[in-house]
Amino acid sequence: MHTIHAVIAHLVTNWQRMTDPAEAERGDSPVGTAVITAILVAGAVVVAGAIVAVANGWVALIPTQP
């Protein structure tokens, strides 16, 4: 239970630091970066799914021995 509290406290502290207006001049918004990352991950999942589907289709064409 102590570990969960420590992780939550760490995440809250980092979130407050990242959203602090004084830190805003350091580059891109963390929200924009998170959105871009989520889009890239979704694209990777789609590509991986397509690869698995094609591979399964090829495997289904392999004749089996009687």
C-alpha cells in the first residue's frame, strides 16, 4: 500500500511541475506530446494488427498433411 501512495504522490508532483505556468516556456505542452504519442501508439497497433492478419491469412493457405 505504501508503494501505491508513493507512486501517486510522485505522479501528482510531476503533473503539478509540468503544468506550472512558470515552466511553460520550456517547450511543448505535455498535453500535446501525450496526444501525439497516443496517435502514434494507435497507428502502431493498427499496423501490427494488419501484419498479424496477413500472416494468419498466409498460414491458413498452407496445406496440411492428411
